[in-house]
Amino acid sequence: MSEVSWKPGPLDRGAKFYVAGHGGMVGAAIWRHLQASGFTNPDNLQIQVNVMDAAAKYKAERLLFMGSSCIYPKFAEQPIKEDSLLTGHLEPTNDAYAIAKIAGIMQVQATRRQYGLAWISAMPTNLYGVGDNYSGENSHVIPALIKRYEEARLSGAERVTNWGTGTPLREFLYVDDLASATLHLLEKYDGPQQVNVGTGTDLPIKEIAKLVANAVGYEGETDWDSSKPDGTPRKLLDVSKIKSFGWQPNIDLESGLKLAVADFRSKI
């Protein structure tokens, strides 16, 4: 069995690259970042369930699998280190999604062992930014808050009600910072363990809601419905590993929220 030898260094800007899910927020951000970084030969195809099997069959030298911080145990020690994976019970509201992502990480590790390919996995924290899903039914925290506060501002509503107590702590990363981290890892990292990608700082949901309200210009009051679930009490990633490779985020939360609000307004 032949093995592909890969060493850290700049990727060939003329090589073909494939970004699965390029129509979504994360995929689109990675696509933008790769193009801005000088890649000139995109080869995007429709997402298929056998992406990694096909990549292994044709001995793709590099593949980055995107995990999610929500696949760590619900009550993992904070900040969450990479080796916390599979050490405790998952958050029940997203355990099926988490198991699917964990299976992907395991497949990356198995492929490395079996074929000697330099595949890696990244574990981003909560994401937001241009291209996010702002639907009222299944959007995540920040896009849901942007939509709620902007609609309240436009309607002149005096009060907004958010779910939960507002006390859980959350870390957020602007999606274009994740895009820069993916290229950085592809050029700098080769190892079986997934790498956390985040800011290393978090805030209570109440504080995040205030920042969103300020970003959209809403001046009313905010109530909290404690009968609704809070979810995981805290989810902060230990990002010392990726920082040791020389990467750090560039877009702070307030600046990122302004960009996200502008993106939302461009869509309504």
C-alpha cells in the first residue's frame, strides 16, 4: 500500500480544490477566502454522502472535515480541550447531529491509519456572519436575535421576549475567521486529533442580546421567558492548539454583528 507524504507548507494556488456545501454560510466563506488567497482552479460539485470515500479512493492528499463544538459532552470541563471528545453525555437536543459529526472525525482518523493520507478535522465554535440562516423556525442564536430585534425596531414594538434565562455563556466566531483558520490548518497542521477553532472568550446570552439590539438600533426593553430551555450552560473552546500554529481571529463580535446586520437587511 502506497502512502502519500505531506509536509506543512503553502498549498498550490493553481491546484483544484473542492468545498462541500459552498452554498451555505461556512462553505461560502471558505470559498471566498480561498479565492482571495489566490486559488484559481475551483472544481465544486454537488454534495454527496460518499465525499470521503471518493477522496480516499483517489488518494486526495489533503481533506479537512468540519466538525462542531456542539459534539463535545454537555458538561465538559471548561474551556473545552480537544481530548474532551467522547468523555461524557451529549446535549440531548442535538445528539443525533453530534453523533454524525463524531462519525466523520472517526472516519478521518481511520483513513489516516489505513491510507496514510494527511487528512484533518477542525472543530469550530458557534458561527455567525454573512450567509447565515435568518429563518424564524430553525436559525441559530445570533441570526434569530438579529431578526427579532430588527423586526421589533421596524414595527415600533416596545418589548422583545427571548427564550431562556439569558445566563448561559456562549462563544461566537465570525464565519470569515473560520475560513481563514481552515486554510491555515491545511497549510500548517497534520495530525489525527481535531483542532478547536474559536476566539477563546465567551459572554452571557443576555450580553450578546444587548450587543445585537445595539447593532440594529433597537431601543426597547427585553424580557426573558425562563419556561423555555437554556441548553448547555457553557460552551467555550480551548483554542491554545490552533494559536500555537500562529492563527488568531481578526473580527471582534461588535464589528462582526454590524456586518451580519447589514447582511440580514440586504436580504429583506
